[in-house]
Amino acid sequence: MSDISPHNFPFRHLLGIGGLSPSEITEILDLSDEYVAQNRQVDKKRSILRGRTQINLFFETSTRTRTSFELAGKRLGADVINMTATASAIKKGETLIDTAATLNAMHPDALVVRHPHSGAVALLSQKMDCSVINAGDGSHEHPTQALLDALTIRRRLGRLHGLTVAICGDILHSRVARSNIMLLNIMGAHVRAIAPPTLLPGTMDRMGVEVFHDMTEGLRDVDIVMMLRLQNERMNGAYVPSTREYYHFFGLDQSKLAKAKPEALIMHPGPMNRGVEIDSELADDINRSVIREQVEMGVAVRMAVLDLISRQTSNQPPVGPDGGGA
Ligand code: CP
């Protein structure tokens, strides 16, 4: 097993991408690379988090994020507890703050939280003595998704700086899009947002992206095509006329992909809706799609984040990013 090299990361929480510097993002990606190598070995286990307790508290469904945080904690030697809203006292009416106070009394070292409301994870972090990691809050941020996407791109294309990345689809409701836009801008990539006007936030002009409403224009010569799911669970009303019409104009198929660079990569954070935002064959095209690779990178990135953050908790350093202080 390779020795994981010493790194320095000055934050106790990871609530968002905002507040991270290019060198801090590079730090996380470099350490993640080391964990990718470790995860490909037969013996994947280390003991750097032995004695630490990690609680995964998920108020929304998840396959990739919850499983990979659990694997990440266990591969680093932590004791990992999984809690869902439906199987907790929240179901009996306990408030978020009371739940936080209850968990805090058990002295966990890290709390990984997914919540349907933007800002809920930051609020929890103010009530906890331990590190808090945002596993997705409403349509606000999903920082480890953006980090794993960046790792996938950097490993395939060798860099982030100067690349053109098209983020396509339901950007309005997407925490993945927000975190990716921030990270890619910080790292010097050019970001395009391609969506119907109904699926773009009003703040788009302040987010440092070029906006397109036509896939064939927006995909021209891009290096990366990042597709997003239509998040029906966050919609109250009709944002698209029909999924059939949406696929016709905004679904990724061979003819639209042909506008991108010949070697452009296809990404999707999952879960995918085949035939709605992406053609099923393209999603499985091993020459273009890196969707499975993104899942693999997710475990390594979450190990790197847990590792780096744990190095700070023993010293009680500044809190940030986005958690105040630092
Ligand atoms: N990409 C992502 O967050 O997937 P899950 O909802 O399965 O965690």
C-alpha cells in the first residue's frame, strides 16, 4: 500500500466550494489521486481515522453520495453510522436543531449531511462541535460532487485551466451545477450553461458563465459535456412542455454531441434519466462517457476530504470555507 503523503488543509468544515482557493482545490485533488491508487489495490484499508466516529445523516435519498461516504470512512478506519430522516426521531417531530444537539452529545468527529433545504447544513454546522460536510443542500451546493467531477476531468485531460465545459439541463434546481460553476471558475476553466430560460436561475449573469438556449450552439468545440437530470422533485409547476420535447431540444444525442470536440467527454452526476436528458447508448459509450469513472472518483475524493478535515479537528483551527472564520 502506498504511503499517503502529508498535506495541509486549513478548514474544519466543507460546506461549499466558495471560499476554497485554487491551491486548496489542487491539494484535495492531489490527495484524491493517491486514494484512487489505494482503492485499486486489494487491501484498501488504512487506520488514519481509527477511533473517530462519522455519522452520515441523510434527509434525502442518495445512492452514490451516501454509499461512497460510508466506504470512504470505513476505508480510513472510522466507525461509520448511517441515519436517514425516515428512520430517525425526525419522523416523530423532532426538529433539525434538536437532532443536531442529540447527535452532538454523542461526540462524533464528522457529520456528513444531505438536506432538501439550502442552508440547512450550514445551520447544523453552527450547532455541532465536530466537522460538518455538505453532501448536498437543496439547490445550493454539492461540493464533493464538484470535486469528484474535477478529479475525473483532470485525470482524463491533465488539467482544468483553459478547458471549456458545457453544463446542460436543469441548472435552476441543480446544486451540482452551482458547485461545479464555482470550482471550474476558480480553476480557470470556461463554463457554458445550456438550458431553456425556464431552467436557468436569475443570478446566471453573476456566476461567470456564458449562457446558451440552443444545444448545437452551446456545445460547439467544448471539451466536456456535463448533463444534468430534470429535478422533478424540486419543481412546483411545468418548467418544460413535455419530457419528449425536452429530449428533442436539450437531450444529448449523437447529432448534438457532434458539435463538441471529437474527443469531448460526457459526464453526468447521476442518477440519470435515460431518454430524457441523455441518449442511453451515449451514456454507456466507453469511448466518450466517464460516468462510471465519476462514481469511482467519488470514493477517493470523499476519503481525501475526510482525511484532510480530520487533521484539523485535533488542532481546532479556523472553521471555513463557508462556515465562518478562516
Ligand atoms: N450525484 C449524486 O449526488 O447522486 P446520489 O443522489 O445518488 O447521491
